[in-house]
Amino acid sequence: MIDAEDVRRIALSLPETVEKEAWSMPTFRVAGKMYITIPDDETSFAVRCPKHERAELIAAEPEKFWVPPHEAGSAWVRVRLAALEDMDELRDILVDSWKQAAPDRLLELFTDPGRA
């Protein structure tokens, strides 16, 4: 079963990612921009997601994606770890969030070794 340690391992494998505690939970950042958080119950994680895509994700897979009421105004979505199909899906979600936060200089050089 996929767990929070898998999220941590993949996140830290992405270029220039650092882990920093904020709001009493681990967060992962690239170039100072946060792109993943792991709430303290560790059953889910949050990633960047443009609002216009978020509604589609939630409608298509409500068992996997959701937004808590206090985050409704943000450009983030939560992902239930238990609902993920496999490590490839987890990696795709994390890489997509990383790409939204990473500076152009990293995006230009990035090739995903997890997909080689």
C-alpha cells in the first residue's frame, strides 16, 4: 500500500526539492514554492492544481480527490493515498505539482528518471 513515506521519497527525488515543516506538517518546496503538503494523519496529501482542473478531477474520481472547505479558495487538491492505483500514478501526480512550482530553468532540463 502506498503511504506518506512514498510521497516523501518521490518528492525528494525531484530536482531541488527540499522538505520543510510548516503548520506542524511536512511540506515540499522547489525554488521556495510549496508543491506538496502531508497533513498529520498521513492518509492523504495535497498538491497544486489549477482551479479549473480541480472540479473535473473531483467529479471524475471523488473517491480519490477532494478539497476541504477551508481550502476551497486555493489552487490545491487533496489526494487519498489509499485510492491511488500504483506508484506510477503517485509519481505522475507529484511530478505534475512539481512542474507547476518549478522555475523555467529546471523545467527546461527536467527528464523524469522514474519514467525512463
